[in-house]
Amino acid sequence: MARAYGLEYRRSMAKEDLLDRRRTTRVPLAIKAVDIERGTAFRTMDLSLDGACLASNEARPAGSALDLELLLPAGQALRVRGVVTASTRDSVHVSFRDVGRMDMLRIAECLF
């Protein structure tokens, strides 16, 4: 474990679980997430400082960009840019890109 912004996170990736690519701790959290370009609404299954798992029956190709607006529990909207790392028949795994320090702290506030 290492520490960033006062939070612990994992650096290693388990080889047997290709969908588990996040470096930070996942927290089960259901919040609304909207694909800004398509207007498609999702529910997060879990959230971390660097990504989210979205409940979806719509497959997205790995590597595709996804701009999301997350509705945080305090009612604040947060826009993040992400890249799809994997899709299953019921979920889309997204890795966030270029999240600023203040936005990362806003995500951390709803996780811990």
C-alpha cells in the first residue's frame, strides 16, 4: 500500500483479475453518472479516486473515451474524462484521466 492525499491505495494488479486495474480502493457507491455526449444515464456500482464501474447493458469498446458527469451525494455535479478499460454484459469499467487535485478531493469526500 502507498499513500496519496492521505488515502491508502494499491499499486499492484492481480494478474488473474483483468478487470481490476485500479490503483485505488474501490468503494461500493450507487450514484448517477451521465455520458455527456450521448445523454445516457448510468448508475455507478462502485467508485474510486481513479475510476468507476458503471451498471450498463450497453457494451463500450475498450479504449473509447467517455466524458461523464457524476452527481455526488452532496448534490454536486463533477465532470470527469475517462477511458473504457473493459465492458461486460452488465457493466462498463472506466478509468478517469487528468482528474485535478480539487476534484479528486471531492471524490474522496464521498468515499470516506
